[in-house]
Amino acid sequence: MSLTAVPPVACFGEPRLTAGFDEFGRLDLAAHEMVHGAVNPLSPKGLLRLVEGIELKGKGGAGFPFGRKIRAVLESADRQDLPTVVVVNATEGEPGAWKDKALLTRAPHLILDGAAIAAYALDAEEIVIGVADDGIGEASLTAALAERRMPVRTGIVTVPHRFISGEGGALVRGINGEAHIPPGRKVRASDTGVGGLPTLLSNAETYAQLALAARLGPYEYGTVGTADEPGTVLLTVTGAAGRPAVVECPTGIPLRDVLELCETPTGPGVLTGGYHGKWITAEGAATAEVSRAGFTKVGGALGAGIIMPLGADVCPLGEAAQVVTYLAGESAGQCGPCRLGLPDLARTLDLIVGGSASSEAVRAAAGAVRGRGACSHPDGTARFATSALEVFTEDLEAHANRGGCGRKVKGVLGLPSAADAPTSKLVVDWSRCDGHGLCAHVVPEFVRLDANGFPSFPSTPVPTWLEGGARKAVRMCPALALRMTPVG
């Protein structure tokens, strides 16, 4: 299911982040202050006591403790005698993610409150808010900024709406006027971020949660949720859900309650955490609690709060293969694990669907990229692919021994529309091909040579970032056996 607008918002219990949505729709400054009240600035020590008292972790996917980020920025600024910058990552480049966009379009002042609190405590010289260039949220955020005074200079930077553009390092590079891709080496924003200054970077929901906690205090904030993960979380529930929604719920509630609210059919599995997350079985979904610990217990991951159930009428391996192909095309293409490893992983999973590869081959391809990338993209993609093998064991057997599972690939995992997807396929005229192998040298990321020296590549579209190489291979083929054809 590919959505083009922010899905409806639902809530379990007393709303917090979504308070006022039913009454006001979008909260302008007057409505925001009526619903949430005023908020006071915090000192550095007060900010640390608050975020560590509620054990606030980043809501963008990795779940890194927010207090540790703040301490790192403070220490770096003191060590280098430099001012700081606060960055709000509201890019949400993953197609299945909508929770930050729900906040941008309906509660922008909560995000701005959190950023202002952090900037005041860190004595920052600037706040930068990164949003995608998809036209969702920027106008609402601009209007909110026009309604209020921020403690420091605050600006909005738009980035390409791509999966990789939302990675923290890619966002910092984009703000600095560089290419919107992760740096070629691991760099901590707390040491050198925007303009080379120590930078506090977290996603939009994290700052909104900070704004709530500053009003409620640690005790009141922790009256809902679990002891280890207090408060509420935002989930984006799409996939095969009959009623896709952004859902606010206290941590600790049963996942099945959320799935029932969104009218989710019973299927072979549920993707938790998004495209860098993990699959869980239907049985796991029936017993899981909504929290990082709860999802981990059943083999899943909370990640960025994306929940994508499958229906019983789709081919789960085929759906997973589509996503891995998309992720291979969305990489920055600047390091070996992305340029070579991810296309190979996509190719191997595609062969699994066709019944001509083993699960061991997929695990080997995933192992070749794990822990070796310049960012977390190869690791996340490998985690997604291998968890599919662990959950859909019956389907693996069906594809390997019975020619398939008999179900169709319907594209229910929120991949971009056809207008945004790769448009060309590479095909071979086997009556002409003499096995020169030149194509595999020109575009090794997509073409391999089989045991007989002939080209082998998946039937899936050529990733956008490899189209140039594929067209070059067509031009250079000595036998004129290669050609590019439109998808469809």
C-alpha cells in the first residue's frame, strides 16, 4: 500500500503528542498553547536530569539515548570552545514512515518547543530543521515559525525525498551544502556537524517528546508506559491494514490491539521497524508488547515505529525481494558493500523467489555486507533480508520445492509509486550473446557471469543509480546482445 497523504491519526488512552487533533485538526500557536500550556527553559543540568529521568531515546530508528547525545555535544563544545547547533531530522525518507509528517502537519509547535528547549540549554547559535522535498510538512512548519519567536536563528533545509537522505550524516552534509549522502567515513555530529560545530541531532518525535516531558516532569510523564520505557510512542501502521493510521499508544500495550484497531488481516508475518527492521511471525505479533524490549522478545524491532502486516493472499518472499531491490537502488553507491553487496543480495533474494537459490546463499550475501558499510544502510538491509528467511520458512520450502507459494506479489509494503521507481530492465538476446563477459566488467554491481561465462542478472528493474552503467554496457556489447527495455 503506497500512501500519498498523511494517514489518519488514532490514539489509545489519553492523547499526548496527538492532543487537540480531534478538536483543532492542525494546532496553530494559539491552539497549541491552549492544549499544552506554556513551557519554561531548562539549564544544561536540568535538561540532562529530565531526559535521563524519563530515559528518552531517539525515535528515528536506532534508539540511541538522548542524554548521551546531549552530554557528548556539551563535552565537545567545552573541549573545543565552540558554539553548538541543534538539528531536527524531520526528513522521514522511508516510504512507510508517516509519524513525523503527522507531527509536522498537525503539531509543528511541539517540535519547535523541543528544539527551542535544547537550543537554550546548549547555548546553541542555530536551529536547523531538515524536511523532505515531497511537499508534506514544510508549509505547516514555515507557518508555525512565522507565528513565534525562537531563541536562536532557525531555518528549514529541504533534502531529496530518498531513503538514504534521512541518515544523520547525509542530513548534516546536505545542510552543509554537500551531496545528500552519508559521509564516506563514520563522523559523530556531536564532534563536527553543521558548519563543523558540535551538533545535537535527533528526529522530530524526539524533540516533541522532550517538549511534553518539560511540561509534565519525569513523574507525570512516567505515569503511562512501562517502567523502562515510559510515555507513549507513535506508530505508523500500513501494509495490509484495512485502516492505515498513525497511532499514538502507551508503551507496553499489546501489539494485537493496535493491529485490530487498524483492521489488519491475519497473515504470515508482520514487519516491525520498517525496511531496516525485522519480520516477526503471526504468533509473535499476537503476543508482542509495543516497546523496544517487547518487540525484541519476539524477534522484532521497534525502529522508527513502522508496522507493516501482510495479508494471507500475498507472497511474503516476493514482497521482501521487492524491498531489498529498492534498498539496493537507494544506496549512496559510494562503498563496496553498497555498490556490490546490496545488488548481489537483491539478486540472490530474487532467485530465492524463483526457486533457484538457497537460503544459505542469501545469508552469505548478507554476511558479506554486514558491518562493513560507511553507514548503517547495508546492515539494515541485511537484517531485513535475513529475518525474512527466519520467519517465512514454509514459503522458502514452497519456492524451493514446489515452484512457488501460489500467491501474488502485490506491493503492499509502501514502496514508491511507479512514477518514482526504476523504469528500465536489462535483457539479453541469447541468439546473439557469445559470452564475451564485457557487460559484467562494465556494471559488476548488477551483472555477474554464470558458471559458463554468460551474463546473469535479476529480472527486476535496474536500480536508478546503475542505469548509466547498464546503458554503457549495452553500448559496449560486442555482439549487440544487450538492450534496455521499459518496465511493464
